[in-house]
Amino acid sequence: MEITDASNYPGHAEELFAPETESELASILKRASQQKIPVTVCGALTGLAGGASPSGGWAISLTRMRKLDVGKGRAVAGPGVLLREVQAAAADSGQFYAPDPTENTSSIGGNIAANSSGSRSFRYGATRRHVLSLRVALMDGTIVSHRRGEKINFEVAEISLPRTTKHSAGYPLAPGMEWLDLFVGNEGTLGVVTEAELQFLPAPGERLGGVVFFRSEDAAMDAVERWRPTPGLNMIEYIDQASLEMMNVPQKAALMIEIEGDADIDMSNALENDSWFATSASDRERFRVFRHTLAEKANDRVRRTGFMKFGTDYAVPLDKSREMMAIYRRVMDADAPGRYVIYGHIGDAHVHVNSFPETREQFERGKEVMTSLAREAVKLGGTVGAEHGLGKRKAHLLEIQYPPDQIEAMKQVKRRFDPDWLLGRGTLFASNGPPA
């Protein structure tokens, strides 16, 4: 059967399982291990890197593992619970779950696998920061449980991490690291999360949301640099002219912001009278839908051309944000004029470039362009994967981020948990099987 996620990366599996309980899942994994059958874990299939697209073997859907118990300052969630359900449960109990990937129909299991973040990570950080404990099924069917603060019990090398505020590519290895930091963001290659204890925060105070328009990209970038230090600023999202045109908004550039409390921001060079502001939850939700509609418009364009779009997930250090934007413009104007948009998490120097090839030649050239841009980001101290993971579509980028010895250190950890290389085969590591 064919199975793919939102990346449209082709996938197929010989058999699909949908366990309801941890013991059922463990039994399936143990049987697969004994029979040496590759296993790919699937959630809501909203991923953008092909991690949930099986390369043969068995697929295990976690959508029926839907436990959700809410307490004060915490919730215990099964991997099949959707992000929007956790957010709603937090709000209904007068609390707040901070991680907010744009696609709120994503599953909690998928968010944990990719260490997803979203716009409010500018203030609150990625999913990893909000996981208090995990239960994980290993490939041999063993169940392990770890809480925040517990250290791994084996030696690992130290990996060189980028100088970015967001990073989700490879295992963040460091001597004495915590178990949770290993399992969050492993992209389903080390174990399968069966239950997560998530941190809830007190409900935020009054919030002002806005979509602020500017006469130029430079003016918007100036505002980003002025606004970043603002107390109470939850997010700064960028939307470029081509993106706005796709949404029939006749403006040159926009910043989407959310501020908590009485903080004031300098609106110099902003088109304040043309901008949109809201204080109610329903109006702020319309802004979120507006941002999400942009991704939907991009996907509609993909369906019309018949080719997969290319999308970057690169981030750079904050002081390199303008330099990376200039590189994007120079390269994309030369290689894909009129066929790309730029939008995303400019507060974290993490914007997404989406290009839309219309011919086979443009598609093949686009692969080279995306790889060259990855190299540019890493040269600036950045990351090739800030929030989506690398999955299968982008596994080749791991060798741009890390030298061979550090990739080998990650593979040693992979072998420790999955010696036959059965779990998530082809995800993260481009090799489609166990190393010789």
C-alpha cells in the first residue's frame, strides 16, 4: 500500500498496523525485530520531510493511541493526540501549551519526533523544552521511561551544534546529556513514543496580534532588528511580496506579530494605517488561519504544476539574518524568478524559501539550488534543519551539517538501540540499511 506525508515523498508498506495500546505496539515491534522487518512509524501525516513515508516493510500508525489527561501544569498525552486538541485542553483548563507548529492538525508524537517549534518558539522554544517525561517503545519491544533531568548511561561524543536559536537535524549528542534530549527530535529512528508528559504554562495575559505592512523588505527587516528585544513579544513572522500576492494582498512586505502585556513597539516606516490588529482570541485565530492559508496556497500551486515544491528549513544565527536573506534573493532571483516565495519565522532567522518548478529541467536544477543554499546557511553558522527534521527527502543534508566522524557517532547511537537498522530506515541517515 502507498503511504506518504505532506511532503508527497513516495512511500509504500507491505502491511499497516494501528495499535491502541502500548502493549500492542511493543508486541508489533518485537515481532518485526525477530523477523528483521523494517518499520516506519506514522502519525497525522503532516510532516514535510518524508519521515512517515515507509520504504517497504511495516507501517505503524499511532493515530489510535489517544490518551489525554490534563492536570495542573501538565498533561499526559498519547502520540496520536493532535496538537490542536492539546492546545484546546490547555485553554479549557485555564492554561497554555506553548509550542505552535503552523499545522495544528499535526500529532503530538510527530511534534516530539521532529522537535517541532513554530512561530512562538521565538519566546518559548521548541517542543523539547516542554516535554517533562516520555515513555518509549524500543525496537525489541522493551518499554523505557525517562523524566527530565535523567542522564544517559553510556558514552557519546560531543556534536558541534550550530549557533542558531532552533535546530532539529541529527542527534544533539553531548557527554552526560539527558535521555529526553536524545529521544525528542530523533525522527522515529531510536524508539517510538507511547506517552508524553507535557508542560503547561499559566494562561497568558492580554495579547495583541498584528499583521503589520511595510513599503519594502528592507523596512520590514529593520523593524525585526528593532523589535526582537521587546519584552512580551511572542513571535515575529515574515511574509514577502510574492507570498502576499498569492493571497491577493497588495502589499510589499508584512510582519505578523503577537505581544503579551503592555509592551510598545516602534512603528517607524510601517504602514500603520493599513495594518491589521486584534486583541480577541477569535481575531488572533483569523491571523493564524491567514498564515496557514499561505501554505495551502503554495500546495495548490504545486498541484497545478505537477512537480513537488522545494522548501528550505534552514536557520542562521540572528546576526546573519539579513545576510542569509540577501543570499536567498540573489540565488532565487537568478534561478527561479517569479517562481518562489519567502515566509516564516524571521524572529529566529528562520524563514522558509518555497520554489515551484514547472518543468523537469527546473525540478532537477532546484535540487542543486536547495543544496547550495544549505551550504551557505551552514557557512554562516546555521542549520540545515530547524524544525521539520530531515526525514528521507532531506537526509542528504546531514553530511553538510556535520563532518563524517560526528555522523558516525550518531550511527553508533542508532546501532545501540536498533542494531539491525529496522526502525525508520532511510530517515535521517541516507543509507537505506544497516552499515556494513
